[in-house]
Amino acid sequence: MSEAKLSVVFQPGFGGGPRSASFRVETDLPELPALMFSVRARLLSAWEIHVDRESSAIYPIGSSGRQSFQMIARRRGVEGRDSPVHIKASTPLEITRIGPIVSRIRDDGVGEQTRGLEIRIPASTQCGVRRSSLLFEWGDGEKESFPVTWEVRPRLAVSPSGLVLARGDPTREYSFVVQSDGRPFRILRAMSPLIVGPVDPSPSPRTSHSLRLRLDPSRAQTASANDVAILTDHADQAEAILTVLVLGGSKGAMP
């Protein structure tokens, strides 16, 4: 019986988790012309960053926010990474805290360096999803970026958020609910070229108001310039917008 040593290099790529690869070895034995082998490994990322569970990615309009992260660098011998030496935040983010490096040796001999990071997200006057990034650089010149995404939501919400009307639809009354994020407010007035008749202001501050609007689609000048501006005395958001499209087709409510 003969034997041979077979040396292979396993390059599983980056990222953590289980990895495997199979390969075929051909021989000159008639009774055993080929052999199949496989190699497996459970990988640990040399460097990773996680958002803390307590961090929120949703902020009301006009309010700033904070997000916290944990950075983990791993090394065993000459392989792996240390913590980055330079950390920068792209506009409009601001780094408010970079914690000390906490080192430990795992049971499997891998050294870990853990470090906390906190950023401030400035207040925005526009709703929607925002994106930026954190930039990391190591002593050997290697660089990596990490995306940061957050959403700015209005403090006042109108339900339904809009209408789609046909120009030939009759004048009729529509009902809406305007609700705040918890702060009482009053509706002062509503403005749109489609509104027929007066809109009475709210008698007292509340967190939710019913609003009835009598709309005449025939008064529309264009398909898109018919939004209803609902003016309020809310300290952080004085106006809520109800989207109204006037088309030549059928009508319906938008979610």
C-alpha cells in the first residue's frame, strides 16, 4: 500500500461563517482513477463593525440623532488586523466618541480588539432616507468604508396621504386624519386651489384631528400643482402636505 502527501491552499475569501471547497485528484491506478476531497473551515472576520441594538435609524424631522457602533479587530500571529488608526466621518456625520481599545485572547488563541464608536446625525428639515459613510484606515494604508443609513420622518402625518382624482369628478367632501408624534397641535387653515368653502381652524390642541375638505377637481390648473397645505401651530413642523393629483382617469386614495 502506498501513500502520498497532498498540499493545498484554501482561500475562502473574506467574511465570517463556515466555508468549504471540493477538489478532484486523478491517479494512475486503474481501479481508482480519481479521488474527491473537501476542505472546510469556520472563518472569523479579521475586522467587522456592528450597529448597537439600542441605536435607532429613524428620527423625526427637526431632531438630531445618535448611533453607536462596536468595532472588532482579530489577529492570530501575523494574520488578521489590528484596530484602524484613523477613523473619519463623511458629511454630515460627526464623530462624538471613540472609545478605548479593549483587548482579550479567545479560547482558540485569536486575539480580539474591541472599540466603541459614537456618531451624531444632525437635524434635518427634509424628510426621507439619508446616506453617508464612515471611513477607516490602517497603518499599512489599507482603507475601508462602512455605510450609514437613516430615515427622517415627519412629525405630522396625514391619512390617507393623498388622493388621485379625475378632472371630471364632481365636487365632494373628503375626510382625513392629521396626527402628530405625540405633541398636541391645532390646525390653523388649509390651502389649495381645489378647496371649496372655508376650512374652520381646530378649536383646541390635540394629538389627532379629523379634517374635512370639499374639493372641486375642475379647478385644477395642472395635474401636480394641487397639493393641500395644512398649516398648524406645531412647534417643529408648521405644515403638513396632502398630495392631490388630478388626472383624466379614475380616482382613488394613495396609501
